[in-house]
Amino acid sequence: MLIPVLFVVASLVVLYFGADFLVKGSSSLAVRFGISPLVVGLTVVAFGTSAPELLVSVQSALEGNPGIAVGNVMGSNIFNVCAILGISAMIYPLRVNPRLIRLDAPVMLVATLLFVGIFHNGSFGRWAGILFFAGICAYTIYCVYKAKRGEVVEGDEEIKPTKSWMLDVVLVIAGLALLVWGSGLLVDNAVIIAKALGWSEAVIGLTIVAAGTSMPELATSVVAALKKRTDIAIGNVIGSNIFNLLAVLGLTATIAPVETNQINWTDMLVMLGTSLLLLPFMRTGFKIGRGEGVVLFVIYIAYTVYLLVY
């Protein structure tokens, strides 16, 4: 039992550095092409920090562990909103850019509603996967199109590129390699731990795997909050949730359709409820304050206790 736990810890370290390298290299490349920092947060940074979820879910589905594949995405989205935004807001109140309320948060909510509607019977087929993956392609193209047209975004923060584009490419390749290795290590040993503890694949996916694969998002948003770069902090989380649903689940189901009875309505309603709650929090004074951060974090603790006890 000790060895699988150590391997899980090691895999999280590998995933963290893999995502870090990928985010640094891809963000630098994006800035070189003139993409605004908010759009970088919503697309490049968010997608890069969600790469662990993508690789873990695809590998889990291919290996016949659908509970982990879906639980990883749902748990990551709940963790992103409640734990990451909660902790970040407690560190420093997060100013909300109107663009997030106008476009990105509604896209996240619609994607969540579509997922709950399709997955209510425990099945997410190939056509649903293709639909979701087409959605992330359209969203990304739209974001880049608006950025290239010179969309002015209030509160943009400076992101400095590295010394050369060749270093950016090396960072991206190294990051992807570490993510592939770390995801395999995490899935294999998480399944061993789940069986030893008598937990279902879904519980492992919703807790250990979800929190583990969300470490890059946590690190990115907390550092952004400490530096008072709130556009990146919030944009990273919302972009990651959109990517998790549309790209991770979409690509996973396209490759290997998912079917499991281990995810219940409570899990889906918590994910949907926290996404809904985020909208009024964001609209109140266009910021997420420390008090709202505490509420979000308490929700996550309560949900985790529910999973482990019931």
C-alpha cells in the first residue's frame, strides 16, 4: 500500500512540472503572436493546466476505468470552482472582467447543463463526444479571432515571453512528455489504492485523482492571486472547466465511449450548483470577495466529507 501511495505522490510532482513547462512555453508562444493575457488565461494557460485531466481521463477510459475518467472531470471542475477560486479569493479578492460574465461563464454553464442532460443515464457516447469536442474547437477559434481583431480587455496583465521561441518549443515538448508519463503513473496507482480501500473508481476519480490533476490550476491561480493578476486567476479556472467538459470528455468519449453507474445525481448536482453559484458571486460588484471565497471552500470540504463518509 505504501508503494502505490508514494507513486501517486511522485506522479503529482511529475504532472505539476509537466503542466508548468507546458504553460510557460505555450503562454510565451501565444504572447509572441499578440494574443491578450486574458485570452491566454482562458485558452492556452487553462488548456495547458488541464492537460493532466485529458491524459488521465483518456487513459482511464481506454483501460476500462470509466468511473475514474468521468469522476476526474467532474471532481476537477468542482475542485476548480470551490477550492481553487475559494483559496485564491481568500488570499486576494478577485476582480471579475465583464467579458467573463458576458461570454465565458455562460459557456461553462451551458456545457455543464448539456453534460448533465446527456449523462443522466450514466452513458456518454461517441456522438456526444464529437459534439463536445466540436464545441471546444469553436470556442477556441472564437477567442483567438476576437483577440487577433484587437479586442481591448480592461485589466490585461503583462506576460513576458522567454528568451527565444526555440526554448518555448522545448518547454512544450518536455511538458507534454512529463504529462504523458505522470498520467499513466497516477491512474495505475490510484486504481490500486481504490481497490485496497474498497472505494469505487468514481470516488477515487472525484477526490484523489481530481485534486491531483488540478494541482497545476491551483498553483497557477494562487500565484496569480498573490501577484494580484486576477484576470489570469479567474480566467484559468473558467477556461479549465470549459476545457474539461468539452475537450477532455469530448475527446475521451470520441476515443472510448464512457458508460458507468458509479456517478450519481448528487455529484452532478454539486457540479451544476457550484457553476450556477459562481455567476451571482461574479456579478456582485464584479469581484469574488474573501467571504464568497470562504463559502466556496466550505462547500468543497462538505462535499468531500460526504463522498468519504457516504
